[in-house]
Amino acid sequence: MSVSVSVAVAVSRFLTLFLLLKYCSGYPGINVPDYFEQQCSPTSGFVTQNFENWSANLTDETPLYLPMTSILDLLRLSQDLFKKADLSFLNQWDVLNSCLTLRFSQNPVFRTNFFGYCGKTVSKAPSMMSPKVFHWNKLFPEGVGGVFRISLSDNKSWQVVDVCWGDGQRSFAVISLYPQLSTCTKKIITEHLKAIGFNEKYFAELNYNHQNCNNSSCFWKKNNYNKGPSYNY
């Protein structure tokens, strides 16, 4: 085999390996602006009129889930957990299997504590602007704060939060006592969200059956993010 042929074969193998890494390992990574859906104003938005604060009776140890959200909401929470605006080291599979949960704490002030990606945590201390409308500040220099409104609830186990971020982008999250919503509940929430302007194309459902939800067998720890380059957090 001539030198030129050997070089051509080597180059071909390199390109094949590069493409496998690029597309089978989740590249290109997430580009957050790709999931910008619509603009919003922090001073306007739909607020439910018949709300009983069922979550006020929860203990600090009660886990809550995000069974249904807009993709942007998951990405903004991921930015806060990693304290990074650039999420290109993640792909959509990573985010949907991140096992994001939260807990409310009341002492000494009300806080929302988020957990995900096998041990990462972040805490937000929202302040009330008016009944059912809250504000929180950004958590790191390149982060984004915002305003959220309780938009819908069954007053027993779930509530829909409509978020207007500080950069004018809108998202939503369903906070629930349960990792999955019933078919009927999902239908009610979906129709409500569509009625107030959200596009079902950007809806996401987290997978809480994944091993990431069992900390001892967590993918992120066992594989050390082994689907791409090394990451420094």
C-alpha cells in the first residue's frame, strides 16, 4: 500500500471517529437561545384566582418533582445548578435524565432548594411582589433572575408556574408531589398552557425512572460525564 493511500485511510478513519463523537455523543451540545419561545413582560401575566397554598404544609424533607416543563425552564435551572451560562457540554438526553427535584424550606425564610445531576444543589430565596407573584435574583454573574406567577393549581398536589426571566424570555414549570402526572391532569395543564400562549413544541417531561434518580447508581458519577470531553465545574 502506498504512503498516499495509507494517509487517505488514516484521514478517513479520523473523520469517521470525529463524526461518531460529534453526533453519537450528543454533539453539538445545547445552545440555550435555540429554546427561546416567546417574549414576556415582568409586570403582566396570568395569575390563578382560586389558589390555596397546599405547599405551605409540606416539611423541609418533602420532595417535589418537575414532571412537565418548558425546555427553557429546565435549561435555566441547569445553568443555576452548574453556575454556567454555556450548556454546550450537555445534550437534551442529559437534561431530561437529570432527575431534577426541589424542596421548600420555611425557616428562617422561605427558600426553594433544587437538586439534580447527582448531587448538585442550588437554593433560591424568592420575595413576594404581590399575592401569587414572586421575584428572585440571578444566582451567578452570567445567570438570569426573574418573576414567576402561580398560574394554575389543583390546590392539592400540583401547581403551574409561569416564569418571565430577566432577559424577557418566558417559560413554565409544573411543580408536583408526584413524578408523573395522570393523563387527565396532563391534558388540563396542556390546554391551559396553550391557552395562555405556550407552544407544545417546547414542552418537556423529565424521566424519573432513570438511574440518575438513584444516587448510588448515578450515571454522572459512574461514568464521569464520559460522553464527550472532560468537564471542569
